[in-house]
Amino acid sequence: MHDRLIAVVDDDPDVSYVISEHLAKEGVRVEGFVDAISLFGFLDKEIPDLILLDIMLPAMDGLEICKRLKETERFSHISIIMLSGKDEEIYKVSSLNMGADDYIVKPFSLNELSARVKAVLRREEPGGEEGKICIGKIMVIDLRGHEVTVKGKIAGLTPAEFKILELLASEKNQVFSRDRILEHLWGKEKIVTEKTIDVHIRYLREKLGKAGTFIKSVRGIGYKLEE
């Protein structure tokens, strides 16, 4: 989520502060707003990647804001996650029908919020709308088809190599230890040593060709995916 801009619209300053502080720790730039006027004033200058939008707001509620954003060509592409203390189905359905990408009921855990935010932002990456992740404009990871292409050519990865790449791509720039990668491959029943991961990574880099340089070694720890 690094280098992303997220707008938080909530008239409760405590909620905005907690969310902003949490997301900022994950490398996200966050701007907070208390109502529609302050939000739209900001949108005249800068466009965020995602808006976390509370439903219960003064003057203009979140549903109306969502509707206006989706009806305005300049803003229609912005991802929106609705935040609400209302758990009734009608609010969820209305939000999604107006174009919101997700709906989170308060109170929620910050870990849940992060997971939902990451999921929405991943879908908005080039090629990501249908379960695909684009890396460095040359590599596409098809999560549903379990296929990787580099400059349009299939890389031909083994299931283990694909799972390693899938894990690294799930959070770019995050370092994954060899032990964490082993657990992703075989769960708690680790039938091989950590050195096996180094062998898989070597073959993975070779098969990815130029895109193999995106996989970085972190000495003494493990690996990360970096564009």
C-alpha cells in the first residue's frame, strides 16, 4: 500500500485519528475530512486512490457523497469503502448499488480494515480487476488462472514457485522470512529446510527473466517483491 493516498471522511475526530495513524504505519498517506464540503474542496486539488466514507455525516450523508462521486466523470474511478454503525442489509445494498467497493460495519478491528483496504486497492492495480496483479508493467500474475506472464509470454512456474510469487506480491516491499514462505507452502508441516526456499527463488528468478529482478534478497531474513 506504499505511496497510496487515502481520504478518511468521518465527523468523529477520534475515529479519523485512529484510522489515519494505523494506515500511516503501513506507508499510506492519509488525509482526514469531517464533511462533504471539506472533502470536495480537497478533490479539486488532489485525487485519492481510496475514500473511507462514513454514512452518518452532517449536511450531506455518505450515501449521497458516494452517489455524486460516481456520477462525476472526474471522480468516478475512485475506490470507496463505506463505514457505518448500521448493520441493516438495506444500507449495505444501497451502498454497493451506488458504486461503493465495500461496506464495513462499526466497530471494526484495524486489522480487518487493513485487509479490506488492501483487497480493494489490489483490484484497482493495472490488470487487477479480475484477480490479476501487474508488476512493473511487464509481469502479470493471474491469481485465478494460476498463471504468470512476462511481456505477454507464459513463465511456466511450478505450483510451489507460483505460491511463493503470489505471497510476495500480496504485499509489495514487505519482507517475508524463509520460515513464513515455508509456512505458506506447506503449513505447519514443514517437510523441507529453509534452504529449499533459496533454490525455489533461484529457479523462479530464472523463469521470470527480466521480471526476476523484482524479487529482492534481504540478507539474513528472506525475500521481498519490489518494483
